[in-house]
Amino acid sequence: MQTDLRRAYLIELVGTFGLVFFSAGVVCINYLAVPFGQPFDSPLNQHQPGLAGVALAQGLILAVLLSITLPVSGGYLNPAVTVMLWTMNRMDTRRMSWFLGAQLLGSFLAGLCLRYTFHVDLLQSARFGTPHLKIEAYHEISQRTLFAGTGVELVLTFFVVLAMFCLARKKALTASQLDQDEARRAAWAGGAAATAATLVGFSLTGAALNPARWFGPAVWEAWVIGETVRGGPFVDVLVFIAGPTLGALLAGLFYFWIYRPALPDKP
């Protein structure tokens, strides 16, 4: 492997690890903040992060990690964006394959770290912080609700990815060619959009917005906890693979075919 690709691979791995660990960890913290001696699924006390805290944690960590990784690797820490860049001929097949492996491995290692950070009883109540369709919102897991959840993830991911690319505003954009200012602009736009998306979508699907955000915690949930609901941890896999991937692809089509050609050329 070339030295630059090896470095980009490690950067994507570490960045995705941090993104998944913080995003899933804050969900677990919500279940940890209960009165002493009470079961982990007891009503939360005043120390809980709450929905606003979860949204801020996910948005802020995404913004920080993107601002660090974008100028060097440009994979966006998201398999859905990596596939989109490959589809739009902005990333070659070899780089795309290595990035997908790095992002999924980083997610898996984040799940491993969560396993030894929290008590197994808490992880069972929080389901490892894995995004899932919320029974409170959909009442059942069926083909109809799977399609509904996929649509939610598609729409939310579309606007998060679109915010990142449109705020970069570079006519000749390829992901790894952003300078520091463009990277910061894209990163904080994506983080702000992710915060808003989590506020809207967390109570519906968990607002994954990223297949890697789901993958690692789901694998460890299946391994350590097993089937806690009918169908097990992978019953809603369609929502978190197809939804973000289709959303990122639509955002890429909109950006590269409609938005970018409309940008004025710099003198």
C-alpha cells in the first residue's frame, strides 16, 4: 500500500472510531444517569444529557473530526459518502475499498471499546447505543415501518451531506483537495446539520445518518446481548444501510449536477 493511502486509511479508521464511540457512548450515558441503586431502565434524573445533549454530542464530534480528517483523507468518515464519491468518479475503486474497510473496522473497534466501558446490564438497556427503529414511534417492525424509517434516514442524510458539500463551495471539488478553511466550513456545516437531524430523527430511527454509526454497535449488540426484540439487532438493517446510502447518493447528484454548475466562476 502506498504511504499516502496508508496514512489516509489510519486517519479514516481513527476518525470513524471516535465518531461512533462518542455518538453511541452519549446514548449509553443517558441510561447511566439514573438514581443510585435503581435499575438501568428507571426514569432518568436531572443529570441526563437528554435529546438536546445527544444531538449536540453527535453534531460536535462530527464537526471536530471532519475538520481534522477532511484536508488529509477526505472520506467523510461515512461509508455512504465514500460510495457516493466513488459513484461520482471522485474516488478510485482502490481508495474506496480501503476507506470502506477502515470505516467499518473503526466502527467495530468503537463497539469493542463500548463493551468494556459500560456494564453489560446498561448496554442491554441501551442496546449498545445502536440506532434502531423506535417502537414508541412505529409500534411494530414491519415492511411498512422499515420503508418509513429508511425514508427518514434518507432525508436526514441528504441534508447533512448536502450541507457539507455546498459549504465547501469549490468548483473543482474532490474530497481530499480541500484546504483548511474549506474543510472547517464543510465540517461545521455538517455538524450543525447533524445536530438538527438528530433532534428531528432520534425519536424515530436514532438518527444514524451513517452506516458505520450503526454497524459496530449492532455487531456487538448481537454478539454480547443477542435478541432483545423480535428479529434481533439486524431486523432493521435496511433502514441504516439503504437510507443513508441513498440519501448520500441523492445529495451527490444534486450537488455535482445542479448546485456546483450554478456556482459562479472565480475571476
